[in-house]
Amino acid sequence: MRHVEHAMGTVFSFDVRHPHGTGQAVAEAVAWLHRVDGIFSTYRPDSPVSRLDRGEIGLADCPPEVADILDLCDSVAEISHGYFTVRPWGRLELSAMVKGWAIEQASLILTRSGAVNHCVNGGGDLQLTGTAAPDRPWRVGIAHPLRPGDLATVVAGCDLAVATSGTAERGPHILDPHTGRPATELASITLVGESLTMIDAYATAAFAMGGAARMWVERLEGVEAFAVTASGGTWCTSGFGGEGEAAAEFRRGAKTRP
């Protein structure tokens, strides 16, 4: 079963394997995405987050999810030594945390319904559960940011989250909070782990770090990275399983710690 939905300013796709009886769960997951959009949208002037940013309401007046997301943002800001921020351009901007969280929660809705083998893709960030087929892992092609139409690498695995931050789609839009300027050292960085909520946020912070992200990710438990630099070079963390333009399998727990 496949379903495509426009929400949160991007395209979400659902790929459910063995989908018998899961249509209602997909509908619930879609409704969830639209609810999240209504709360966190910075493009809707009447959304709670927009009103909070303008000072028209306080945090206590917002849905409880807003406080939960701000707590998660504070945690990632601390872990990333300030490279993750909720006010990159002066306005309250929570999408770097919200999208991955919304996708992961949508995935949990499907899992609770019994759809244990599925992929939820939101703008290229994915939560993959179970397998693509019996004895066959999911395989995710990572687009090359400097060569449209080409793949930089392929990630394969079961029960994993994949998130990419880069300039290919939106140009230099990720700010380095320590310099106040757009981060330009990397063309893209892909992080792989288990929870898209954190992986997506970590990917934003890692892109802002540039080359320093390699050692930072090495110290994150259960997280691996593959990066393409602005000059076209590549690097990956020790447990990624490969480097360059060949297929690379994500092996949970394979990382060698420094």
C-alpha cells in the first residue's frame, strides 16, 4: 500500500508492506501530520508557534507538544555544543526537530496497528520499520548533492532512521550559530540511526559543524554519518560500512569507538 500526502510544506509518502487492514492507521497517521502542521507551522500566522513567537501567547497557552519539542531542542542544543538552535534566523523555528518527530510518531501509529514493515518518508527523511520483504532489508539511495540524478551512496538495513541535511534542495539555509553565517563546508551529510526524531535534529547540527561533525558523530551512540564536502570529497564514520559511491550497509553496533 502506498500513499502520498502534502503537509508541512513538503511531500510525505507511506510505503506499507503486507498492508491488509492498515488503511485506517494510514489515515490516522496522515491526520496526525496535518495536526502537527497546524501547531508548528511558521507560515500560518494563527498557528500556536507563530503566535508564541510574536509574544501574543505564552508557552502555557500552547498545546503540550510545543513544550515537549522545546525540551528536545534544548537537549540537542546541549549535546551539539550550541550548533543546534531554535532561532537560527531570529524567529522561532522548530522544523529541524518537528519533522523527524512527526514522521517517527506517524510510523509508531502504523506499528501499533500491526503494520510492522513500512517506510514513512518526509521530504527525504525516513523512518523504516521491519524489512522491505522477508530476508531483504530496506535500501535507501542517498542523492549526490553536486551531481543531480546520481547517488552518493546507498544505505541498507532494518529498523532504522535516515536523515540528510544539505544545500541541494534549498541552497545554503542552515546557519552556523557560532559565526552567524550559513554553513558551507559540506554539501550534504546523511545520518543513520534508530530514532528519526533525534537523527533529523542531529543532521542539522552536524551540517552546521562542517568537518568537525565527523568526530562528534563518532561519539554519538548508535549513530553513523556519510558526508559530501563542498569540493566533492566524501567521508564517513567508522561504523557506516563503506565510503564513496558504492553501496554501504549500516551495521548497528559496528562502530569502533575512539
